[in-house]
Amino acid sequence: MERWLPKADSHPLAKREADLTLLLAKNGEAWEKYGQFYEGWTLEEVAELLEAVRAAS
């Protein structure tokens, strides 16, 4: 998970949290925009990453 938690100045964690929340809500636009970064991930893995992002913020 550490490699998916970028430095705050390169990608604000609040933005990452919002994006992951949309992905978990199965938002079609979010999957179109960011899905390639999570290809092969299960929703459980995305949820785990979201928890890690929230813990890091």
C-alpha cells in the first residue's frame, strides 16, 4: 500500500480519498478516469487502500 500513498505535494490525499470513494461507489465516470490505475484490483483492495489513505491524512 505504501507505494500508492504518494507525497502530499504530488497528489493531495484528500483528492485521493475522494477518488477512491467514487470508485467504491462504482461511479462510472471515476472508473473511466482512474480505472486503469486499479486494473486487476478487487473492490476489497480499493477499500483497503482507502482506509490506508484515511489513516495517512
